[in-house]
Amino acid sequence: MSDFKTRFVLDCELEYPRLNQYYWFNSSTRKSEPCEKTRPGAEKSVGFKLPKDKAVELWNDAKAHFNDVKSRKPDMGDFKTIHSYRENEDGTISFRAKRKGMTARGTPGADIAVVDGNNKLLDDVGFWGGSIGGVKFSMLPTFNQSKNEWGITFMLEKVQVTQPIYGGDGGEDFPVHNTANNGSSTAATSDDLYQDSIPF
């Protein structure tokens, strides 16, 4: 069995797309800034917003996958969260999927395919948040060192944009919040399953 599990999320609102080039988070300015693919911390990412019932379904699937991996890797801790999730005032839940520019071995990683509704490469990937589409990602158990908790990270694989929105200077950015995953490492595991409640 693999530590990765592929998921598709369809017909959702896309948020804070960072797909037209690589970005890194500048802790001094508290903003994502364009950078070369080889820069440490460089990544492409996209957020997506789900209604609560769909978010609960995704959360339960992520937890089940985490516990499946944990059953094979007893040094792992208990499932606590999906890293980078955020609750919105309107009752929806936002998540983020990302992919680093470089692999852990220091080689260039695969780029992210961004396609239109016909699964053809999108000509202009500089679309805005609020566009509608789908996201393909892999769920991977990771450890957030800054928060000392295990959870699931969404590793971005592909994005489909069915209703793109364009315009403006592209200056929108992720809000800064405490649930961000600021440094995670891949799986390791434990025996008894942690029965936590969904936080939203």
C-alpha cells in the first residue's frame, strides 16, 4: 500500500491560485513572492472552498487514509488535522494543495498541469480566485514541526479550470493564520486510533 492516496475535488471555487509561476512565502513581508523553481521553499499551490458537508466527507477520507498508513507505520502519532484548512465566516471550509519546485533529493519536481474544461492545457494560467474548477491531489501523512502535530498534507497534482476569471494585478494572497503547515516531514506512525472530532 502507498502512503499517498489520490483525490479529486470537482466543481469548487478556487482560491489564491499560485500556478503561473513558483512562489515562496516571505516571512518579512508576510506575502507570497515570485521566485525561481530552485529557491528553497518554492512551490505552486491553489486553495479550494467546499460546503461543510463536502468538507466533512473529505476530512473523514483523509483521516481514514492517515490511519491506514499508521497501521503500517507504528511510529506515527495520532491524526489531528488537515494542514492548512480554514473555516470561513459563511460556513464553508477552505483547503490548500501545494507542490514544491524541488524534490527532497534536490532534483526539479514535476510541473503542475493546468487544463480547461476539455482537458486541454489552459493558455493563461494566471486566473483569479473565484474561478470554478477541480483539483487533483494526493493525501500524504505529514508532521507539522511548528505545531507538533500529525495530519494530512494535500500534494497538488493537477488543476482543471472550467470557469476562469481574469483581471487585476494578481495581488491577492493567502491570509496568515495559525493552521498553516510551516514545515512538515513525511510519514512514520502508532497503534490505538485517535478518536478526535471534526473541528468544523
